[in-house]
Amino acid sequence: MRAQFEVEDADCIGCGLCEERAPENIEIPTGDCIARVFRQPLDDAEEEACTEAAEYCPLGGLRTISPDARVASPTPYPRRDS
């Protein structure tokens, strides 16, 4: 089973690091400042790219949502709505 990913809007600052690392799966739509997963990984390369993107996310906004989570999801900084 492949890992699945989601963006927690409250933790996304729109920095674009995820889009750079996983352009086949993640984008920041024109006119928006929040990333979105537009396609879940279809192969090992895409899953690896999304996993790397989640690891590089500065606020932990990109998260693994599969049962065998490969990326820790705790936010390293306080949430903006706190």
C-alpha cells in the first residue's frame, strides 16, 4: 500500500518547497497561497518525492495519512491558530 498525503491548510505557509520536490503530485494553485495534493503517488518515485517533500515542509503542513506513516506528523512549531 502506497503512502497517501494531505496538506493541513493551517500549517501551510505556501513556501513552495513541496511543489519543487513533488511537482507530479503537489501544487500551489495560481492565486492561492496554500499547497494541495492534486494526485496521490502512483509509483515508488512519486511516493519518495512526496515523502521528501513532507520531510522538508518547514511547519509540517504536508503529512502522511496512511496507516504505515513514514513521516512523523508532529508540527515542529506552534500552529498559527494557537
